[in-house]
Amino acid sequence: MKRYVTFLLPLALVPAASAGQRFFDDFEGKDLGEHWEFRNPDAEMVYSVHDSLLEVHSVSGFYPREWISASIPEFGDFDMRARVGWTDDVSFHQLIVMLDDGWTYGRTPIAFMEYEHCCERGRGWNWLIAGFRDGPTRWMVAPPGGFHEFRMARTGDEVSAYFDETLILRGTASTIPARFVTLYFEGRTVDLFVDRVSVVPEPLSAFGLAMGMGALALRRRRTR
């Protein structure tokens, strides 16, 4: 039993997936890492990286939209989390976090969560949208400015979307493997933030957490 506990204990102290099986970026440093690729050659995004935060200020071009993608390990089941933020004092801006297999504008991503704000010509809205390829989509009123967490998970063909840990959408959808995580920004005057993005395979993360908690419980029992 002692050997068994010793073997399991590291699972409680390190991420469930090894470095080669996960993607993580908390935007340390003063610029985006080389793993991010700008995908729209007809636009220019003005942004800054500071205090472990990606802040987007504006997007220029005939169609003011830009998206950046980073390659992730190709696994079918995933658990993606992104901490994002916005303000409500601009005319229009849009932020989408998505997992895809090589997304281009007009093509449906594998899974996405979106914030969209508009306030012009006497009307305005705050939309929060979640959806999955070949699966369900949900529109709901988004809360005002602040920081929030987007989370999307898929096990087999069952998919779920969470907003600040509250389940907002569940159903069945495409099982196409995800190959990229993409951040999409739109709006000439933008006030959008991303301070953390992570993608790990499922159900490995849940399994590792359960095993790690079990190891800690066994160790506590033996020390009593």
C-alpha cells in the first residue's frame, strides 16, 4: 500500500497531462509568443501584453477583424478554459474563443464561446453565445463589463459549455479532433482582454484529479 500511495501522490501535485499533452498560455512577458499566428492579412490589430494580460485596443482594415491561432496537441476529447474580460463603453466589439481544425472566416469552428457588445444609434446589446459544430447553440444576455471564464469540454460526442462555472449548454456534436485554439477580435475601437488560455485532454484531467485527491486522502489517513 505504501508503494501505491507513493506512486499516486505526484498526480496530486502536477497537472494531469504532461507538457506535451496540453496547451497553456498566461501571456507573461511583453509580447505574444511565437506560437500565436495572425491569420488575417488584411487587418492590423493594435494590442499590448502586460501584467500577464493580452489587451486588444483596436482593429483596422476594411473589415476590422483579426484572429490569432496557436497549435495544440491533436486530441478528440478536451477541456478548454479561457479567462476573458470586456468593457461596455465602445460602439461595437466582439470576442470569440474557439477550438478548430484550421478555422477560416465563415467556417464553423468545432466549439466556440462568444461575447458581442453593441451600443450605437440609440440601441445596444450584450450577447453571450456558445455553440458546437453539428450540435446545439445558445444565445443569452451577457453580464456587464468585467472578467469571466469561458469553458468548453467534450467527451466522445457529448459537449458542454460553462460560463463562470455555470453550465449553459450541453448536447451532442461533432467529434472532429481539435488542432488549434483561436482568439477572434472584431471592432475598430476595442476594449477586450484575455489573461489565460488552457486546453487539456479529457477525461485525463478529471482522472488525474480524482487519483490525486485519492492519494492525498490515503496519506492523511496513514498520518492520523
